[in-house]
Amino acid sequence: MQQMSMFYQPNQFMQQQPIMPAPPRVISTKDHLYLKDALSWELTSMKKCFHFAREAMDPEIQMALDRTGQMHMNHYLRLLNHVNPLNAAN
């Protein structure tokens, strides 16, 4: 049992990594592709909601689709704001 303790040191594995004070100013390729996909999904969803809201006959459905389209537009603009190079200077 004593011999095992030479190899296994629990404190070695349980040490916490230091907390990063700010995110890195570089976007990895994987992050870039994810953001590109997320922006595309939000834009497509927004366009579909607004399109089908115009085609719907029921006013309640039109309002629900408009609200959903607005939600996707807000998500799209939020994502876009995060990747805007003009905001990186802050």
C-alpha cells in the first residue's frame, strides 16, 4: 500500500486551474464555425417565422409567429454584436 502512494498523489489531480480574468481575444476555428452556424440558424428561423406569419390566416397564429420571429432576430443581433470587431476594443 505504501508503494502505491508513491505513484498516486490525490492533490496532484485535484488542483484547480486558475480562473481566466477575460476571454481570449482570438476565436478558434471551431468557435468561428459554431458562431457561423448559430447565426445562420437564427437568421433562417427569423425569415421563416416572418414569412409564415404573413401567410397565416388566424391572427393569433400571426402574432405568435411574429413574436417568435422577433425572438430569433434578437438572438441573431446579440450574436452579431458579440462578433462585431468594433466591440472588441472595449
